[in-house]
Amino acid sequence: MPHSSDTASETDRAGSLPRLFVTKLIHFTKKLVRLFTRPMRGGDKGEGGVIVHPYRGYGSHTEAFIMGRVFRQPGRLMKWEKGGAARDLVDVTRRLVRHGVRDARVDIRLGATHATVTTDRDGYFHAHIDITHTLPAEAIWHSVKLEVLSEDDAISTETEIYIPPASTDLIVISDIDDTVMYTGVANKLKMLYRLFMEKADRRTAFPGVAALYRALYGGAEGNRKRPMLYVSRGPWSIYEVLEMFFNMNRIPVGPILFLREWGMTLKRPWPRKAEDHKSDVICNMLSLYDTLPFILIGDSGQRDPEVYTEIVKMHPDRVRAIYIRKVDNDPKRDAAIEALANEVKHAGCELILARDSVSIAEHALAKGYISEEGCEAVREDTHRQQQ
């Protein structure tokens, strides 16, 4: 028979499991609350009013695109000197009950260029601006001022737009989830945990991926400074975490992270669908930078190969290569991707299903997309990280 003290010890351990679960659940809930209240901090300072929430824009030397939303939210009834659970819960409530301002007139100023747009019924605006003056040739980031003209209590703000340098010869668009870093998109619970719970320093980049993206950024000459555009299904509220992750791993940042506005409100408590998000982003970039070739990078876990193949068919001779990171062990999936590779060949594109970053780098070197030094750095980084 087991000793009585052993039995008590086992009972204590069994009892500690529910307590551990509850503790982790509370921690997870707090993280979610802080995540969803983060975009509100530093805006109205708790006083409420009409807020302009812009996203980073992009463009060329002749046109620019700026997106955002105008909404009204109530102020806090009490003052908090410091943050805490009570204040966070109040801010979550304020976020849920806020509403978009319909037909608001937003004044946009980019240097000497000026334009006014009107929000839609949900308060969103998508501005397409013709640039009427010469922008500084040496700058790639340009400041934009936004002001709501139709509301007396509106809070003005600023954002930035990115314009590639004249030396750009190639644009790279990459997925993030399970392409740059592990998120486990095939396992929804694991993906949500990593998306909302893990800090930037705990998120793991694939071996060699940082060196690979630096090599693509520099090109065959090593100093091209190509635009590296990233697409994610995550919400804009995790932008800061992703940016920190990229900086910590020395991955060329953006310049643009195309995330999604999840639009979570009492009327719409679930994120909006992302079925066409990636395709729309890439097609818009192909149209904007219509003289430049592209490289697309994704993974085999979702529908990246299918989405990219359709884009190649719609825009033949624009995509030089598609790199698909293999993240599963499904022979049927491999066969399906091989069939897609045969389809895109007729449009001047190569689709490569790669097990690691080295395979991608060696193909890119053979095609003249990166330098020998860049490829060797990928080999070294991959070997070191795998060890």
C-alpha cells in the first residue's frame, strides 16, 4: 500500500493542475484585454471624442494610398493615474461601444499635396492621392497629417507612407504565419496561443530565414534595399509585437505589414473573413508597381500555393518565382503543389517547394536574385540554428 504521505502528495499535485489552468487562463485573458486596449492608449487619453486611426500607407512618386478609420468613443467616467485591470476593462468596453463616424470628411496632407476623403458607413476611408509635387529623392518614408474637418472634437494625428527608391529592381512579398515564424496555422489553438500569448522574444523564426530575407533585401549586389512586404492574417493590434520580432531577428522590416482590421464590436464580435485579403494585397501591389517583377513566399500549410498560382495566371510574366516552405509531411499535398508548379511554368514563373531556407537561397542564387555571400550566410545561419 502506498504511504499516506505519498497519497497526500499525489492529491496535492492533482489539485494543483486545475489551479495552474485557472492561473494560465487568467493570464491569457489579461493579455487579450491589454492587446485589444493597446490601440486606444495615447489617443484620446481617456477623454473620448472622435479619433482617427490610420494605418501605414504606401505608394510611388506619383500616387499614394492611405487607409484608416474615424470613430467616436466615450470617455472614462473616472481618472486613473496608472493602468490596471479595472482601467483595462473600462477601455475594452469603450472599444466595444465605439462606432464609426459615417460621412466624416478627412483632410490629408502629404507635403504640398492636399486631398479630402469621406468615410463610408462604418467610418473607414481608403484614400488614393495623386502626388502633385516632387518628393525628396533620398527619403523612403514620408510624413502625412490627418485631420477630421467635420467634427469639432476630433483629435488630429500623423502617419507615414513608404515609397521605394528609384534603384528598386524587384519586390518581395512574403507571408508571415508559418513562413517567417512558427505560428502553427494548421492547429488553430496553437496559432491563437502564439499569436496572443507569446512575447516577441519567444516567437521562433525558421532557421536561416533572417539571413535569407537579408540576402533578398540586398540582391546580387548586396545593396539594393528592395521593398520587403509582409502579409499576415493577424489583427493590426499585434503590429508592435511583429515589428519587435523582426528587429530582434534582424529581418528586414516591411516596410509595410499588411495586417487586417478585425473590426470587433458588439454588432460584429468575430474577426472579418480573410479569404481574399492576401490576393487583394498582392494584386494591388502588382498594379501599383507595374514595371517591377515580384517574388512571392509562402508555406504549404494553408492555401498560399493556390492563391499565388491564381495571381500568376492573372498577371503572367510579373512573378519570377514562388517559394513555398514545406511545413507538413503530406504526400498528397506535395503532389498537389507539384501540379501547381507545372501550371505556372507557362507564365514564366518557377514554383519551388522547399524544405528549408537553404533550398530557397540556392535557387535564388542560381537565378541571380541574391549574392554568393548572401547564400553562404543562409547556409551558416541554418546550420548554426539547427544545431
